[in-house]
Amino acid sequence: MRSEQPRTRATSDPIPFHRAQPGIAVVFALLGFQYATWASRVPALTERLGLSEARLGLLLMACGASAAASFPLVTALMRRLGSRRLVLLSAAVLALLLPALALAPNYPAALAVICCDGVAVGCLNVAMNAQGAALEVAHGRTAMARLHAAFSAGSLGAALLASGVTALTPDLPSHFALACVLLLLLLAWARPRLLPDAAHRGGEEPRRSRAVVTAAALWMGAAMAFATVTEGAMNDWSALYLDTVAGASEQIAPLGIAVVSVTMVTARLFADGLRSRWGDGRVVRAGSALAGTGLALALPAGGIMPTLIGFACVGLGAAAVTPCVYVAAAHKGPEALALVAAMGTTGLLAGPALIGFIASAGGLVWGMGAVAVSALLVTLCATRVTWPRPTTG
């Protein structure tokens, strides 16, 4: 098991914690809001562009694939611009891509916009997590789990806005133009609250040999990939499992996603306190063990209630994994952070498809069993990661 390294406090950060934290949280919410805005209007995009199921699948995959493939570019931009300027640049691009997508005249144009969106998502994902890790280093306080909860809050806000706008008008350009304006206003509010890149110097400088950095990043990346396989598979397969295996009604089946989402957001709001008390390593190991064991015990028990309890264990246990891994990766430098983000995106993309292959070969119980194994593999990977030591919450 790896020892936990000290979380060093920077001394030159001019922005107080109570001012910087909400600014960075808004950036996390901004990413969730932007993605959920266009994802919530996929049916309208499909109708407007006359997409077949195959073309729609390629369009949806293009965003994640572009984000996963962008990590060499993200690393270079992080080195050249720093996390603050990269946040501002990529967030502004994401806002402007919404009206571009709404006005795309044909499928190739929409595909090009979505590919650009994926690259910008990759940039913002790495830059905002670097800001979050720098916030913890600069002030010696945990915050990353709450920042990731803000991402979920942004997604919820976008869904509510989409529902309200479509009740008034089905016009896609109007909706996306409004969302673009809101995102730019949020970014303008967050801009003076973002940490200057000088504040990043409190963390571990990645002045190690390439082999050591790569080995550390690969263990973190593996933990992130298995964690996102777990999250993605639960979002895509939980309702179907409740319907076809647990025997839930059409009204009950969607509760699978709701249970995972609510427990995950709730746990993220309180996880930073546990990180301060136990340290990131123990939180990740205990959480992923809870997720894997709880789900594994629920599957043979059968029935709706045991299944929902197992899903709740996944939400509670997996909630703090990705925030903690991002913090550990940020301590290793932009290369490790970009690689971890890319592997996380790959896991999110590959997870649902992998579960589908397993389910088609042996049934959905085996497919969900693979989700439990994926969560337990996070526990194994976490024993090979050097985690920051506990700090105040």
C-alpha cells in the first residue's frame, strides 16, 4: 500500500477560500449545464437533422471520443496557458458551440461541432479539476467532492431550463442562444474568482523521471476508468435491470437512476468531511468496496428493494472516487491529470457497451455483476496510488 503524501499549503494565493470556492464551483456547474443542455434536446436535433439511429449514435459517441483523444493537446495547452486561462478559453468556446450546434445546416456540420465540443470538454475538465486541486493545496482544505456535486447541480439546472423553454417554444436556436448567454454570464462572474496559476505551485511539482510519472498516472487512470465504467453502466442499465430482472413496473424502473443520482450528490456534499478525517486513500478504498460489495450482495437477493439498496450503495460509495483521483493526479502534473481525465472518459464510453456485451452473452445479472467487479477493481488500484494526506475540511 502506498503511503500518503503531505498536502502542502501555498503561501502566495491572494484569493480567499470563501471567494475562490464558489467561483470554481460555478465552472463545474457550467460544464454540467452545457452538456445537459444539448443532451436534453437530442430528440429535437434528431428531428431537425433527420438522423437515423446509427448517425445519432455516432454523433453522441463523437463528443466523448474527441474528449478522450484530446489529452495530448490538453497537456500542451495546460503547460502553455495554465489552468485559469484554459478554463476561460474552453468554457467560452463551449458556450458559443451551443448556438453553432442549433444552427448546423446538416449532419457533417453538426458532427464537426460535436467534435469541437468534445475537445473543449476535455480541456475544461482537466483545467477545472486542476483549479479544484489548487484550491485545496492553496488553503489546506478539502473541497473537490463539493465541486463535483456542483457539476451535477448544473446538469439538473439545464434539464429544468430545457423543460421550461420547450413549454414556451420548441425553437432550438432560441433555447441554445439563451443557454449561451447564461453560460457567458456565469463565466464572467467566475472569472475574477479563479485562482491564478501561481497558486498551483503548492502541489508536488512533476520533476520526476517519465517512467515514475507514467506508472503513477496509469494506476490513477485505471482507478478512474473502472470508476467511470461503474457510473456509466449504472446510469444506462439500472432502469432496464429493474424492469427485466427485478420485475419493477414502468413507474418504478426509473427510480434506479434517481437513487444512484440522489445518493451520489448527497454523498459528495458531505464527502469532503470524510476526506479530512480519513484521508483520500481510505475514502476511495472504503467507498469503492462499499459500492462493489453492496451491489454484489443485492444481485442474488433479487427483488426491487434489495436492488435499490444495492444501487444506493453504488451511489454512496462511488461518489468521492473521481474527485479524489483528480486531486491525486493534479499533484503529479498536467500530463497525469490529462491522462486520468482521458481514461475516465474512455471508461464512461466503454462501460455501458461492455455491460451490454456481457448481458447479451450471459444475461443482465452477469452484466451488473461486472459493474460490481469494476467497483472492486477501483479498491485494488487505489492501493497503488500515493494519496495526499488528510487536511482540514
